[in-house]
Amino acid sequence: MKIVEAIPAPARFAGVGLINTALGLALIQMGLLLGWNDYAANAAGYAGGFVCSYLLNRSFTFAASEGRHARQLPRFALAAGVAYALNIGVLAIGRSIGIGGTLALQAAAVAIYTVAFYLLSRRFVFAGGPSATADATRWHALVARTTQSPALIALLVAAAMAPLMLVTTPPLVDAGGHMARWIVQVDAGTSPVLRQWYDFKWGLLGNLGCDLLAQGLVPLLGPEAALRAIVAIILGVQALGILTLSRTVHGKVAPTAFFALPFIFGFPLQFGFLNSLLGIGLALNAVALWTALEIRGRHRLQAALFVPMGFVLWLAHTMGLAVFLVGAFAANAARADARGEPAWRVVFVSGLRLLPAVIGPLIAMGMARHGPVEPFAYHQGGGKWLWPFDALRDTWQAWDLAALLIATVAIYLFWRTPFFVRDRGVAVFAVLMAVIYVIMPDTILESQYADMRLVPVTFALFLIAATPRADSPPALRTVLAIAGLLFVGARWTGNAVAMVHNDRIAGRALSVLSAVPRGTNLVTIVPRTCDSAQTPWNIDRRDHISGYALARRQIFDSAQWQMNAGQLLKVHNADAEPYDHDRQTMIYDRSCNGWPGVSDVLTELKPAIRYAWVIGMPAGLQHDGWSIAARAGDSVVLRRNR
């Protein structure tokens, strides 16, 4: 009996589930052998499994055999019905958002059924059994040990990276463009085909994090595998930063941090803002290290370490350095204020101690050389109020907004109820980030959507800041940990399914490239819709898919960025002008408010351009002088008639 009691109740519950499933299948098979029809055999199997489950859970799992059957059996049947209804509800929601027929959806439904049935059985059907208190104590201890295990942290970081193993082309808007630039960068002018269109010269720039990774990974893995590896590294670094910062400020990984993890797959990732996301991930880890040294009073070591680390953060992306400086200042100020220092001294000294971290970036910025550039601009004022609603935006609007609502309610509860406390440093960090988001411009040094990139990490910080009070009920911490892990598991499963779905769309579009000769000077056209009142929730991820044309067949990528202070690659392809690089002009499905349509572009292309690739081909488009060389859905390769 002692051996049985040493097994946690959830493990006993799972074992009973396996036994009653085996019994049910055996009874179904026996009925079929006796000549019963499917319905009769199925009913016998379910009836036998139900009785077995009730008896074993009553006596073995919850040790509640002293209770009355007249009370427990109806409740057990009701619990099974409620759990099954939740199972069907998850399936219905999954089908409504477009992930029906997938193993991931079935797994989520089974998980919800199992957890709900266990909790109802324990709290409603068999509550009050003599072993309930001991089981609860062991269960709380098991959950506490598991959530603090380094193995769980490693597992979560690996799970964050895992979706990239499922796709061929990461469906992130800018990803293909980044990859094409890395190819030119690593080639270093040795290819005569690439050399005729592009020029790349190394220089200091606060936007080189992924480019430096690519310099080592592209020759080793190839461009497409390197792209997947770099995106996976970004996700892993961000997940590690969230968990490490929580552990540093609270002394352990707080269950609230699990609710922050889904934000690493937020809308900025779907856009493919790779360098800035890498910078933010590095910044979270750097703030954790800075705070740990601050707590221990290791100020000299702190200053020495962050002279090179400040430069590395800036080199990865200027935003990474900025986020770190805000977080480190908040950590300094919160702890100085807790010591009772005057406000002026808190602000002045906290800022002064950041000087070692900005020495390297200031020297580098003084050495950097680039053309004239607009330092900042406000181009999308309306977006400032909409981006928070897009913090978890991916593919299915209802699912993404429901998850955002859960996270927002969690923030409210963590900050407003007496069961939680907050680390003052991270709380100030989160508030400062929110204020900065509100006032900052949306375009900085020609880099668009600068403010939007801060939204997911700001949500995450509000969640990381909180933790259950030390004297809070163990049940609260246990339920919160399980709910957080279920939440992140459901979100990441959905993100993985969405990646696979959008990867298939990209793969179909790319299938037409076999009709284009290698080394072709081609212009890619990805038109917008003139009549569209709003952008679909699941944005088209193919704006820079022409980077794969360069990777696979050395076909000219006409969607490369030209930014004086943001890119080291330059395009010089006179035959493709004025459609030789991104942001040169807007193209629509037809002439629209002074902007050209697809037909206009095809007419204007110079005779040297013999191929055009239209992604999102408008229905009924007249393309005089061109014929279709290959087509896959709305992805069409046009060849100029001789």
C-alpha cells in the first residue's frame, strides 16, 4: 500500500485510464467476434470501460471507497459528460479556425478532456477521501519541483525552437529577403551572376545580429537551413530570456512567466523582423545578468562585463541596446529606491552607472559611415492604438484575440489581486516600455514599424514582473503553473500548425521557379489590392519570397531593401529600374490612386527583362506581350513574347 501511496494521484489516474481503455477495446473486439454489430459492440466496450474507470478511480486513485455509490456514481457520470463536452468544444473551435483534421487538434482535445476529468473527479466526485490531503501535498511538491527543474527550462527552450523543424520556408514576411542578402554577403563577389546586380561591403551598423550568425552558418548549412536555424535561435534566446529574468528577480521561475512565453511568436515575428527580435532576446538575458550582479553588489564586474556586451547588443540591433538600457536602469533605480535614497540620486546614479554599456556603441556610431537619413518619423499614427491588439496575431483571428484576452486578464489579476507581489525592477521596466511605446515614432532611421516591435515584449514584462506571494496557497501556485504550461503549449501548437499551413502556401508559390532559367534577371511583383478595406488577419507572407529564387536558382531578387543606415547591401541593376528594389514604389492589382497596377508594370519593364513573376495574380489580368510560362494558383511566371 505504501508503494501505491508513493505514486502521485495524477499518475495513478493515467494508469487507470490505460487499463479501462484496454478493457473497453477488448470488450468491443469480443462483441464483434460474437457477431454483434458495431453499435452494440461499441456500447458494451464503453460501458465496461466506464465501470472499470469508476471502480478503480474510487478505490485506487482517490481512495474514496468509503463513500456511497448513490452519491459518487452520478457525479462520476456527470464529470465524464462535462469533460467530454469540453473535448468536443475544443474540436469545434479548432475546426472553426481552420485546423480541423490535424493531430495537434486531437491532442489538445484529449489533453483538455483528461485534465478536466481528473480535476472534476478529485474535487467533485471523490473529494474527501482519506488520502486526498497527502496526495495534494505530494502533487503540489511535484509541480513545484518540475517547474524549477533545469530540464523543464531546456524543454521549453527546445519547444520554442521546434516549429522550425517542421517547415521548409519559414513563413515570415521579411525572412526570404534577409536570406538573399546573406547569400550575397557570404559570396563576397565571387559569383559573376550576383556581382552584376549587387554589391556588399562590411561596415559598422547597429543591425547586424543575424548577418553575423549567417556568416558562419550559411557556408556550413546552406542558406535555407541557416535561415531556419537562425529563426530557431531567435525564438530560443527569447524564451530563455523570459525564463532567466523571472528566475533572477524572483529567485525561481514564477508560474506567471509561462503566460509570457507565447509572446515570442507575436506579430513582429510574423513580419520577420529578425535582427530586432534577436536584439530584444539578447537584451532580456543581459538584463537578467545585470540584475543578478546588481543584487549581489558586484558593480565592478558589472561595469567590466558590459563594456563589450553593450557593443554586442548594439551590433545585433540598436533596439536590443535600447531595451537593455531601459531594463538595467529600472533594476538600478528600483533597488536604489528600496534603500531609501533621494529621488534625484536614484535617477542620476542609476543612469550614470550605465555608461560602460554605451561606450562601445558610441565609438562605433562615430565610426559608422552612411548616407543622409531621416532620423525618425510618424507615418502610421493610427497603428499606435491598434498594435496592442495584434500582439499575438498570427493566422486565426478568433484564437489569437482569445489568447490575448487571457493574457490581459492574467496581467490584471497578477497586478491587482492580493495573492501576488511584483518585482519593482521589472515592474518599472514594463511601465517604462509602455510609456516609450506610446511616445516613440513608428519609423526610426528608415526602419518601419519600430514601435510595433516593442508590443509583445512589453506584454511579457508585465507578466514576468509578478509572482504568487510566498504565503499564497500551494494550490494557487500549482493551478497557475499547470494553466500557464497548458496556455503556452496550446499557443505554440497553434503557431506550429500555422507555420506548416503558411509554409505550404509558400511552397506552392515557389513551385513555378523551375520554369525560369538559372541566373535570370527577373522582376517579382507582389501587388496589393486596391479595393481592400483592410488587410486580412493572416497577412500574405510572400512579399520577399523572391529571396528563395536567388537562393535556389540565382534569379535576381528585386525586393531587397535599400536603407542608408540599415543595410550594407546595394543594388545596381539598371535593367530592372525602377522596380529593382523594395520600397521604390507601391504596386496594386490595377492602377490605384496614382500608383501603378500590374499591367502598368509589365508595360514599363525594359526589354532586357524577359521574365516577370507575379505573386497574387489578379483575376482576368490582360498581359499583352507576355505569355504564361508556369502557374501554381495565384503564383504566375510570365515570359515576354519575342
